[in-house]
Amino acid sequence: DAKTTQPTSMDCAEGRAANLPCNHSTISGNEYVYWYRQIHSQGPQYIIHGLKNNETNEMASLIITEDRKSSTLILPHATLRDTAVYYCIVKGRNTDKLIFGTGTRLQVFP
Amino acid sequence: DGGITQSPKYLFRKEGQNVTLSCEQNLNHDAMYWYRQDPGQGLRLIYYSQIVNDFQKGDIAEGYSVSREKKESFPLTVTSAQKNPTAFYLCASRLDRADYGYTFGSGTRLTVV
């Protein structure tokens, strides 16, 4: 079973920041938080991952709370092409399986 | 360019027939995975393979079979024993266990009529 809880759907205006929350209250010390997104009828795309420090790359920022029980993915300036289902996944770095939940459907509108 | 190729993109089969979905990667990745996705659902793991000639069952392996005779290829056979085979099938790979980024193919949509 997925070890994360995400809202089913969210809306965001184009050009604004999209903040996608994720709860992972049972995360263990060696487990990372990964974010992927899936645009309709395509394969998921890796976005970012982190352990306990906040992370930023060219696509997004990941903010992890100090107790690591929740995190937020931030798309700083959402575009229409960011409309997708976003998956928050908790996984040990050296474990084999990537377990997907149902994700958050982000709709970016003009 | 390196990547994962799944073929065909759309596949139609009659009920009771076995069908094999192709997955090829030229990334020199060790591990390969097969996932199934139903409408409005997340991905569920069918089978995975860490090295050639070895593979493990995922969460929903019943009715499916795989082989890993070559590093770059991981075909999935949907057998007649799979009770509800109509779905979107995704193949993925990653370099090794320390690799955080899984690379996914573009998927095969299988419809059984």
C-alpha cells in the first residue's frame, strides 16, 4: 500500500506557484520522498527527491517538514504544460519497488 | 538518444489470447519494471528484474509472465489467466539500486475484446 496521502485534485492559475502537499506520517529514517508526475497517457516523469533537507532543481522545489511527516512540492511559476497527476512516493534509497498512490491531479488554468 | 521504447502503443486482442508487450532500453540500466495502470488509478507493480535471467513478482503478478534474457529487453506476456487485462501498461528502468530516477516508457494501451 502507498504510504502517502495527497489531495485528489487542485487548481492553479497560470503563472502562480502551485503548492502540492503530501502527508507521510509513517516515514522511516532511511526513506526518501520522491515526486513524479504523469501527463495524460504518458509514462511518469521524475521531478525531485529529498531526505530531510529542502531541495531545488530546475523543475521544482521540495520542502520537507522538520519531523519529516509531510512535504510540499512547489512549482514556482505553473504553466499549462504542468497540468498532470503528481505522485508523492516514499521509498528507501536501496529498495527495489516504487509504490504509487493515486496522486494529485493538478489543473493549471489560463 | 537513450530511452525506453514500448511497442506497440495500442494493442487489441480477443479474450482468451495471450499477448506479449515489448519493452527495450538502450540506457544500459540493470533494473527493469512493469506496471499496470487502470483509469483514475495509480500504477501497480507487476514484475521487476534487477539483473539478466532473474526477476521477481510484484504486487499483481497473477496472470502475467516475463523473461529477462538480455539486459536491454524485458517483455511482458499477458496470459489468458489474467481476468481483467484491459489496462495501460508501463515499463520502467533504472541504473541500479542507488539510482533515484526511474525512466519510464510511453506505455502500451491494451484492450481485450
